[in-house]
Amino acid sequence: VTDTDVTWVTDLRNLVDVNDGESARDQHAADLSFHPPVRPQVVVYPESTSEVAAVLAYADRARIPVIPFGAGTSLEGHVIPISGGITLDMSRLNQIVAIRPQDLTATVQAGVTRLQLESAVGPQGLWFPVDPGADATLGGMAATNASGTTTIRYGGMRSHVLELEAVLPSGRIIRAGTHAIKTSAGYHIGGLLLGSEGTLGVMTELTLRLHPIPDHVAVARVPFPTIEAACFAAGTLIAAGIQLTRCELLDAATIEAVNSHTNAGLSRTPHLVLELSGTEAAVVSELDVVREFVRDDGATGFETVSDPRARTQMWASRHDALMALLALTPRSKAMTMDVAVPISELPAAIERAHCALDATELRGGIIGHVGDGNFHVIVVLDPADATSLAHAKSLNDRIVEDALARRGTCTGEHGIGSGKLQYLEREHPDLLPLYRGIKQLFDPNEIMNPGKVIRLGDAYAPGNVASA
Amino acid sequence: VTDTDVTWVTDLRNLVDVNDGESARDQHAADLSFHPPVRPQVVVYPESTSEVAAVLAYADRARIPVIPFGAGTSLEGHVIPISGGITLDMSRLNQIVAIRPQDLTATVQAGVTRLQLESAVGPQGLWFPVDPGADATLGGMAATNASGTTTIRYGGMRSHVLELEAVLPSGRIIRAGTHAIKTSAGYHIGGLLLGSEGTLGVMTELTLRLHPIPDHVAVARVPFPTIEAACFAAGTLIAAGIQLTRCELLDAATIEAVNSHTNAGLSRTPHLVLELSGTEAAVVSELDVVREFVRDDGATGFETVSDPRARTQMWASRHDALMALLALTPRSKAMTMDVAVPISELPAAIERAHCALDATELRGGIIGHVGDGNFHVIVVLDPADATSLAHAKSLNDRIVEDALARRGTCTGEHGIGSGKLQYLEREHPDLLPLYRGIKQLFDPNEIMNPGKVIRLGDAYAPGNVASA
């Protein structure tokens, strides 16, 4: 800590609770991925929007990087303070401000977690369906436009945030959107902040859409002889208009890992796990249609449950997948690749990814929200092993290139962070001048989460964008 | 036409088909609303994205306003060239580029109309549900983030555009989004262009999500003793999680106008018209639930049909509403107000609007996409009658103020155009510096549809936004 640092840390203590202890800095140095940790100089814990505003206004004047931090569950280095600075821990902004059952909305502070909201609205017969797996904060989920298993039915975060409050780097507080379900009023500032990964400002409050808990839910577990057959069957169901609530793929390697981790005893072939929900009559009738379709597409079994406990158990294999894969290798971290392609391209894209993974020495598996054309190749490795890391990065390169060639995207749901900067540049080279212009507009001093979404230090001259 | 005009018109003729005849200019002077017409100097008819780019690059250098024009069905003056200039008629960009039934997507040029797309994809068992009523172009619908009767189930334009091609004022061509159903890659440039009303650039191609045509559809027409009871019933159905495909309100005045226009013979009370779709079993079971709910909420009847011809007939009262209201007054034009509120606020908001309308001498009615909390007070008047116009504007003011007080929006789906500039400023005063910054970033010479969304000639100094 330099003398200059000492000065600003002292200043910050007048604005907000500050912790510059080793332990707090260590806890905020990394996310859940293989990306190497870097510690912030300090961690601050604002307890209100105005404290967030005070910190940002100060940091902006002093040109100190600010890194918003939710639950630290990101996978592309989003919360890693690669240039040092202040980590803004949002965990004390954890109030559920309002639940409105008639409107099917709730207003929450940004540090409220997904499961905290679920516990609060469940007793009122409501749920918030966006489920990225981890118990992320809703602010963090908004910042990466997170989605997950239920996106096929309900959409991701951009479909669920009606209004947001955010603090801009100057300390100005803005609200975008309204509490009405729809609007065509003005430029879509809310849509821009959603998915901006803390690089334009900090979201402090969200008004979210909720949904009534469905009357009846059924889960079906369906084994297939090959991964292509499983993907093809998913495509058939989508094209036929079957309204699935979830449509998840697990490859044979993942099933094997789950078996050895939990004694699940599943047949060692690729599986789809499907969920349907609605009135009981609707679910029962659609389940029959699904059974016929998947049989025609080569399914070798069809097991269904609807009791809540049995459903949880059937979903466990999917939820345990990452832990089961990590358990394969001691001291390992995961590189979780994340591409999405048009659904007609999915069987070929997954087949290619599967062969590419098999051709390496790397351990891992493939899981996917295949109803959305989104899949993850998960490689488990020791990040200190430079050779494995290089092989995994090269595999990631190939999988992304293949997805882009199929008119897909380099990230279906995890975002860019610092891990996918070069992939974003390959995906949208024509948009980079606009990205830089937007960054300059919101954050002219480049204090907000520098080095994420767009490269650090890109000098940008406003007005040149249109003619660049 | 001045000498300067003659020069640039001559230049334009080298780039694109130009029409400066009286008739073409008259046809592009107005939209469907009461807003007074203004003629462009010329109308141009690009036949390709590169012709659009050539026109924009030329107009940007010469500082000539460019007004994109789809089908001219907007309601807030969006296509009226209030500062003159070049109207860019997109009607020749009318190719359906691709239909992909497996992916449930289609790629269209921006001048393709909604019904043209419907005809093309219908034989493949698919439909594009966003239905603003008029046979608008899909580019125009994207530019206003249009929605309509099916938004309650399927969402509006922002939920349906996966990828777009647009031309920026400099003539640069960009693509935002991909063909994958979801992505978290980079700032949401597509979401910014959607709803930008031609003020940031011109969309030339769209890749849209389609949906399978539902197996079974049923429509229910339900009379209520009061408009509040009808709104309350709509709220009950939404909160209960009934998956309606449409949920439309017609007030007694509109029903009366429809009766005299078409001899529909409906009971002269407010009606809800509801649509359900899905498997037959699901629809039948949900219809029973709906019948019970609306009876409990005071419905005085319940008529249902499922045969396609009968459904069309039942929907006719809704589709004919505007024409029926216009028929009340010779030479009249409509001022179609358009607010949205949280659904719990709907009965009170509509009750207040209803009383406010009754307290004037104005003729009109109230219709609404009430499942979304969105409603229209439609006033029919002779725009040359200054007193009526002043009363109507004052009514609009009150309705918008009331919606904003209820945390709603000044426009649910029609957009800002030139008609709602002051309402947008009241709704989002804190966002205006960002709006100006975004306008400056995309369109530094302010040639694109000037005077729409944000006021004309607002000098904006980049870099000041954050500290404004």
C-alpha cells in the first residue's frame, strides 16, 4: 500500500465501511473460475444507494478503479480487480423492498440473492425463474444478463427487469424503465445497463417480474444412444412447439462423473432432462406428446416424476454436474466454455465440440441448456499447469470459432468479463466503436470495472465513431 | 424547392431512385394520426442496404434530414418530416431472405410487412405474433418497439429480434445480435436501436423469432357491468397465472360505436375479449378456470368459440373499433392515447380516464391490452377544430400524469415520435443527458429523423453527461 493509497483509503473511511485487511482482500480477489486472482486495495461495504454514489463520485475524481462485487460467482473474471482499486461489495444492500402479488413484481436491492428472493415470494405462490445455478445476487445476474435452465420458457434477466436504479461513475443516480409491464418510452438505457458487467455504472435496485408457481410440474429423464440424437430430439421438441420449462443435456462423461460422485447409477449414455409445467391436464397431455417424439428420435428410456421430492432428486444429477466434474481432479478449477448456436446447428456443434474435447488429454464434460442452443464444455484443470491451461484455451478458441461460423455467439449467458475480450472482438468487430463510445459516455474516466467487456485504455475520441 | 435543393436532389439521383413529385411528397407527409402533415423535399426508394448507406452518407455530409418511412402507420408523428429533408421509403426492401422452420426464425428485409411475413410462414405452420393492428413494416415495428394484442403471451419486438442489420448516418453498416436465441456478448446495441424511432440509424434487415401455430385456440367474449369490474377480472386472471394469448378490453362507448358501424348487436356494456391457445386439453381445462374466475368477478355472460371463422368474427369488434369510432364524426382523425400502468393500478387508472373523457365534449372510447396494463383513450376529432384539439391534448396530459403517478409509462407501445417529447421528459428527466449522449454518438450531425424522441437542436457537449 503506497502513501497515495493511504490518503484515499482514509478519505473513503469517511464515506463508507472500509476493510483493507488481508482476509477481505483475498475473499474478493477471485471468482469461481480458473482466472488468476488479483486483490483489490480495499473492499467497501455500502449500506445504501447514497453510499454507493458517494464512493463512485470520490473514485471518479480520484481516478481509482471500482469493481462491483455481488456473490463472486461469475465465470469470466468479471469481479477480479485486474488493475487494483476498490471492490464495492454489494452484500449489505440486501433488502427486499416490496413484493406485489397482484402485479407479479418485486423490488429488491441489488445485493439480494436469487434464493433469498425465492424464499420471500414462495409463500405467496410466486417465483422468480431465472436460475443460473449459483446463488448469485440479482444485481450480479442483471449485470451479466444471466439466464439458465428456465430461459427456454421465461427468458433471461433482460425479460425480467422492469425498472432499475443505477449509480453512474459521477455519483448521479438514475432510474430506467417503469413498473408497467411494457413501454416504448425513449432509448433503452435499462437494456444497456443490463449485461454491461459493471463497466457503465452500478445497479442498486431492481424491480423484477415474478411468475405464479405452476400448478403441476413433471420432470422426464431420457437417455439417448448418442449426443447428436439427444440434441436432435431437443430440436424436434422445440420446432413442434412443445412448451418446455427446462431442457437440459448431460453427456456420457458428465453422467459418469455424477455416478461416481453420488452413486446415481444412471446408464452411461447422454441424457436429456426435461421439465413441463402448467395445469395438470396440460402437462399430462404434453408429456404423452413428448414421449412419442423422443422415442421416434431414438430415446432408449423415459422416466418421469412429478412429486416435488422426486423432481429435486431427478434434477440433482444436473445440479451436481460441476461438482462431480471438479471431483475428478484434485485441486482443480473449471474452465466453463459457453457458446450458443441456432438450434438446427446444435447437433453438429456439439458433435464437433465433443470430438475436440476427446482429442485432448483434458478431463471434462458437456452440459447444456440445449433448448436454447446453449452449451458448456467444462474442462477441469490445475490452473498452475501451464500446458493444460494452454490446451484448454486452444479448445475454447476452436469451440468459439465454430459457434461464430454457425452464426452463434461466444457467450450464451456467462458474459465477456476479462476472459472473452478477444472473442467479443471477433464476434462484433463492427460494433467496437459503438462499445467504446458508450463506455466513454457513461464512464469518461474509465473507473468502472476496467478491462472488462472492452479492452483497457482504448483511447476514444467522441465524434469519431460514426466515421471510424 | 431552392437552388441548393436542386443540387442535392441531382446528386441523390445518382445514388437511388428519387421522386420529388407532389403526389409522392403528399403520401409521405403524414402518419395515421391527427398530427399535422409536413412534406419532405423528396422521397427516395432504396432497393438495397448499400443504397441506404449511400443515401445516408451523402445526407450526413450535406447535413440533410433523413426520415425513414415504413408503412406510415405510426401514431405520434414519427414519419412526419417536420424539418423537411429526404423521406427514405423502405417499401422496396421487401424480400423475405430466409425462413428456418427448425430454428423458428426468419430473416426479412425491413420493408417486409407483418401480413406478408404471416402469409409466407403460415404454410409452414409458423407465425409471427407481434400484432400492432395495422399492417406495418417489420422495420417500422422494430423502430418503435411495437407490441399489441399478443404481447401478454409472446412479448413485443424486443423479444423477437435476434439479429439486426442497420445503417448508421455515416453510411457504416453494422450487425447487432446473432442467430442464437440468447447471448450475453457485449453492450446491447440491438436493444438500443429497437425503439430508437429512426433517430440513430436505419434498420435494413431483421432476424426474427417465430412460433409454431398453436394446435387449438379459443376466444371468449365476456361482458361486465362496469369497466372497473372488467379490469379487475383481467388482473385476477393474470395474478392466477392463466396463460392468456390475448386479453383485450372494449368500453361501452366503443361497443356502441361498433354496434352502429357493423350491426354487431353486442350488449352495451364493457367487454373483455380473451384468447387461450395450446393443446386442446390445456385450452379446455383453462377455459373452465377462466369461466369461474370471471363469474366470481361479476361477468354477466361468457360466450366462447374455437372455429377459426367464428374466432375471426368475434375478434372483429376489436379490430373494427378504431374505424367504428372514426365513423362517429365526419372528416375526423384520431388522437390515440397510450399509457401503461402496473396491473393493480389498472381499474383506478381506467376509471379516472373514463371520467375525464366523459367530462369533456369529446367523442371517443377506451380500448386496451389490459393484460399488460396498457390502454388507449381514443378521441376522434377534426384536427382543424382548435378547441377540440386543445381539450384532447389537455385530456392526454391528465391521463399521462396519472399513469406516471402510478409508476407507469407515457407510452406502452406507440413510442414518442414528436407527439410525446414533453411526456418523455417528465417520465425520465434523469435520463435526458444519456439520451442526448447516445444521439450524439450515433448521429453527431443530427440528420436522422430530427425532432423525434428528443428535442431538436439540443446542443450536447460529450463528456458533460456524467457530471450534468
